[in-house]
Amino acid sequence: MTVSVVLFTNDLRLHDHPPLRAALGGDRQVVPLFVRDRAIEKAGFAVPNRSAFLADCLRDLDEGLRARGGRLIVRSGDVVRQTCAVAAEAGADEVHMAGEHTRYARHREDRLRAALEADGRRLYVHDGVVTAVEPGALTPAGSDHFAVFTPYFRRWNDHRPHEPLTAPRRVPVPDTVSSEPVPARSEVTGTSPALAAGGEKEGRKRLTAWLRGAATAYDTRHDDLAGDATSRLSPHLHFGTLSAAEAVHRARRAGGPGAEAFVRQVCWRDFHRQVLAARPACADRDYRTRHDQWRTDETAADDIEAWKQGMTGYPIVDAAMRQLAHEGWMHNRGRLLTASFLAKTLYVDWRIGARHFLSLLVDGDIANNQLNWQWVAGTGTDSRPNRVLNPVIQGKRYDPDGAYVRRWVPELAGVEGPAIHEPWKLPPGRRPRQDYPDPIVDLAEGLARFRRARDLDRDRGGDGGRSRDPDPDRDREPARE
Ligand SMILES: Cc1cc2nc3c(=O)[nH]c(=O)nc-3n(C[C@H](O)[C@H](O)[C@H](O)COP(=O)(O)OP(=O)(O)OC[C@H]3O[C@@H](n4cnc5c(N)ncnc54)[C@H](O)[C@@H]3O)c2cc1C
């Protein structure tokens, strides 16, 4: 019998898995392989929260394969060397994997193709595994990618992703290939206390429950911080325990304004990926430079630390940063307002914030994280790059009763209603416990510093005065254009 290797990366599922389907074609045996990539570990990307979630995913994938007569083969080391070694051990003539678009993934693919070809084997790279619509499949006239979301969404929405594939009934795996033990979540230390569980079963269960329940009100409730009314599917989409194409198909079938709004958000994921695919350097370089001279003084270091610890004195910022530490996840509205606070109000380099997010986020993803950070910092694709979110207004708008702040900032638990967003204004008897800090920055001063740094107050400045913004907080929908 002929044998194929399927190299799993961030597509840890059996449903809707084109590489697995192709590898099984013509009655072949398959070696389902996952390599614990030392390069990713060395680069510091394999942080505890994602490692623990990954362990759940691998365990679940192994169980799913065993239920189909197979098993997962796990190896550690250099992904190219390990894949070639496994292919040689199994006598496989082809390797299948999902296409990915970061600089690292492309380099990995090129190295793997060259190494396999040198051994007389072939690499097949499959589209439409990681995204609903492949980066580069849609382009505007005269460019290799869309730089503005709305026209991208229009085209994307007309383009149907492939019909989701069912999971194979049987996955015959040759007995001759050995595996390291599948890692267990319990082996990972230093995780956030309330980290979500990973795995395909969990992801599918969550999607089904979501579409039957809260999705119906997503269009009106997605920004309700206390209501926690978003899907929380992001880690499943990141690790590929859920196919983006399948999520889109099922949401469209469910129908209604809530499901439509959800599909639009999934499009943001594809949008950022197609930007990164066209401009891989944007993982750490400005997509559009604003010639920022970010703060590097000692007070900046103190501000960064206060921001990371959730001790800025701005309750909504602190609540969101503490949610991140506790869950390894943060609500989108929280991500927007904490990122704006760091990059604009404190005028700290977005890369510092992005790195901190990546050290904790279970869904931490180069395309989504770096390009959303750039979007907020105004160095990315936002058409209003100089808007600054005011954390008091954001708090009152998206946590009107203060329930989200009370949940995450126990020092303020005794403060009722919207007054919680400005604890410094409370009469002395109602002030928070002394361990809650005063604001680390005056908002007007922070805004003035940012405007000076971006040279926004020059009369009819370099941009013809267009970036003057009388109400920098007026846009209610920053991530939704
Ligand atoms: C500064 C910043 C950093 C971010 N970092 C990440 C990250 O590392 N990984 C990540 O997956 N998302 C990131 N996001 C996007 C977004 O905040 C999360 O995807 C979302 O909060 C996840 O929660 P959910 O699954 O409940 O989302 P839902 O609101 O239920 O949305 C459904 C899905 O759509 C996608 N999505 C939603 N909003 C966005 C968006 N703005 N950009 C891209 N995709 C989106 C996600 O895959 C999400 O799971 C970031 C946003 C900001 C502002």
C-alpha cells in the first residue's frame, strides 16, 4: 500500500481537512504527523497558555484518529528534518500540508519542499485550510491585496468558500512509525487560571451552541463587555480545531443579522491574513509609517508596567488587562481600548503591547494580533489613523453599569453604577480602597502629547488638516469600519 504523510500545523482537526482527504485518496495509508517545532519554541512563541491549549488539541486529535483506526505521530525538533525522517521511515512518497502565509511558514514550506524533492518525494500544499478565502484569491485592480476592509468584505461575501468536507471514517496508519507521547496539558506550568479548553470536539461543540444561542443577538451585543456575548471561537480558529470555511457556511445557513455580523468578523481574520501574505514584514514593521518617535524614557517603562499589571488607574483598561492575565483571552472591545491606551494615550510603541498580548493570548496569532495592533496604533489599515479612544467614554458606553469593571477590579467592587469609571471623582467616603492607583496619565495631556508627536495640530498640516479630529472618540465601531 502507498503511504502519505499529513503534516498538521495550525489545522488540528479531522473535519473539513483538505490535506487529510487528499492524502487518503486512492486507498492510501496516512501518517498524521505533528512536529513540536523547536524553532517556534526558541522564538518564544510557544507560551504556556498556547502550549496548554495545543496539548488539549493534540490529545483530542489523537483520540479522533484512534476512533478511526489510526493515531497521531508526534515528534520534536526541526520540522523539516523530522518530517523527512518520518516520510523515510514510513516509505511515504508524498507529504500534504495546509498553506500558511507568515514569513516563517513560507520559509518552512520552501525548506520542506526542497528537502523532500532531494529525497525524491513531493510536497502538496493545500489552500483554504486556514482561512475561509485564501489570501491572494481576491485582489483589487492594480494591487496584490486589499488595504481597506469594506471593499474586501464586499468581494469576500460574494465568494463562497469550499463546501466543508466530512471527517474521514477510517484513517489507516502504518504500525512501523513510532511516536513520542502526546503532550498533556498538565505538563505545562504558568498558565492563566481560567484558560479555555482546546480540541476539535470542544470547538465544534462551541460553534453549535453559539449558533443556536447567543449568535442571534451578536449584532447588537458584540460590544457588551459584561455580557460576554461573543463566540470565543478565536483560539479554535487559530489552532484550526474549527475550519473557518465551515464556521462561515454554518453561520450563513443559520442566517439572521446576528449570524451575518459574526460572518463579517470572520472576514476581518481573512482580511488581515491577506495583508500579511502580501506584506510579510508587517509582522514587525509599520504597514504605513507615521514616523513615530515612540517614548523610550524611564517614565515610559513605568507606564508600560502599570498597563501590563492592570494598574493604570483607568478602571476599564485595568479590568481588560486583568481579564487577559486571568483567562489568556480578552474581549475585542477590551483589546481595542487597551491597545489605544498604550499606543496613543501613553504613546508607547505598538510592538511592546503586541508582544505582551502574544505572551498571554491563547488565540495569539501573528496576522490578527500584529495587524490589529497596527490598526489601533494608526500605522496599519485604519482609514482614521489618529483616532484616540477615551477610556472613560469607552467604559461608560460599553460597560454602562460597571459590571465588567466590578468583575475584574475587586478594589472597586463597592462602587455602584457608571461612577466606577471615574473613581477619582468620587466623594472621599466612596473612594476605592487605597490599593487602587490614581490615573497614571491625564487624558488631555496624553492626547496632546500624541497630537504633538504626530504633528496633527499644525494648521492645515501635511495631510491638509484631514486628520484633525474634534471628537477623537466619536467612532463607535473602530473594528467594524
Ligand atoms: C489589539 C488587538 C489584538 C488582537 N489580537 C488577536 C489575536 O492575537 N488573535 C485573534 O484571533 N484575534 C485578535 N484580535 C481580534 C479580536 O479581538 C479577536 O479575534 C476576538 O476578540 C476573539 O473573540 P471571539 O472569538 O469571541 O470573537 P467574535 O466576536 O465572536 O468573532 C468571531 C471571529 O472573528 C474573528 N475576528 C473577530 N474580530 C476580529 C478582528 N478585529 N480581527 C481579526 N479577526 C477578528 C476571530 O477569529 C473571532 O473568533 C485582536 C484585536 C485587537 C484590537
